[in-house]
Amino acid sequence: MVATLEELAAVLEQAPIGVLVLKQGRIAWVNARLAELIDQPQTECLGKRLAETPLAEWRNDPLAIDTKSGRRWLKVSRLEPLVGGEAFYFEDCTEQVELKQTVSALGERLKALEITDPVTGLKNRRAILKELDRQISRSRRYQNPLALIRLSLEANAAPERRQELMRAFSQTLRDKLRWADEIGVLDPCTFLVVLPETSLEDAKELVVKLLSDRIAFQLQDNEGKLRYGVAAWQKGDDLNKLLKRIEQDQEIDLSALLS
């Protein structure tokens, strides 16, 4: 049994995807589903060119349509089964596109979390050591000076207060350091500051200036102290050698400066 044109039209009218027919470049017919998708009456589309409708950018994959109920995304297929005409099929893929966008956004957030300390918002241990390794390679290649500052908080306070102090310290460091300097957190109580193009002497002067401002660090009397270490890259240094030397230098106690 062969279906008549009228029967085929009736089937397409009830199809779950949008259907549009162009004749001589103008819309000759649309089904109810397409009218629903683009939020326009069927009769309003007839006689228009695609460029005069919300489907003007039909070549985009997927096609974005703004309707009263929000943005929809349509997958477009184009056929030329008619003499002097074309047929277009529009499938609603909004759910799939929004899911993909959500997954992408979550991926970006996860990527940020992988390199960010959750308390201070600074680079975490993995990220700051990666940056330090990059700077060491740069100094090794160009013989540029490179210095480090290691700051450790020793506070007699509850965990919540220690986190509050670490957040305050991180903001102070952001405010007082150069844009080119990199700050990260090695552990819950330790900062590492990477100072490109900085000599050992300049780094020592900088740390004394930083830590002499007790008010900026919001450290109360008898609440605790900060220890610091300073080291500079030397020929033959790798990441581990440089970190070991700055840990040894950190035995110096700055509590007298902060009292």
C-alpha cells in the first residue's frame, strides 16, 4: 500500500521533530512541532525566507533559538527531495546541549580545584611546586636570579582561627608582592613565595619588611609566630635541593620581630 501525499503530510504534521519545506527560497509549509519549537504560529512563517525567521542561522550546529520559555538548541538536517525545493528537519537537543555545558563547567571547576588551595584560594602544593620547577628551568637556561620565601604559621589557636589567619596572610601577601611573584600553600600552615628576577639579598629585605607589619597579618599578641626561610637558586640546583635549603634556613625565628 502506497501512502498518499495527504497521508504523508498528516504524519509529518504530528512528527516529534520539526519539519519545514522551502519552495523557491520561501517557506511553503511547517509542521506543528516546528512552530512550537520556535514559538511562532505556523501561518506566521509561511511565505517568509529563512533569514526572516528565528531559523536564520540554521547552518550553526546546533542552532540556538531564543523563545519566551528560554533558549532552545536544535539539530538541523537539510534535504533536497523536491524539485525547486528543500526540506529541513529540526530536532530539539536542548537537554543534551545543557548537559554538555554543565559537564564542561563542572570540569573547569574541578580543574581549578586541582590547583587551588580551598582555604586561601592560592595555588596549592602541586601548582606552586610546578611553577617553581618552571622558574628553576628558566634560571638554569638564562642564568636569571630566582629567590624563595617560605613562611610558616605557628599559632596556638583552634583550627578555625588558623584558617582565618591563613586567609588574612594570603591577602596581605597578595597586596604586598609584585604581580610577577607567585604565592602558594605547601601545607595548611605554610606559604611558599616564588620571586623571579630577585636576588637573595633582596628577598631577605623583602621578608623583613613583610613580617615587620604585624597589623597587616592580623596576628594578635601571644597568638603565635611566623618562621621564615629564604633561599636563592644556585647553579646545579634542582627543585629538591632548593626546597631542602630553604627548609634549613627556616630555623630562624622571627618572633622577636613580631612582638
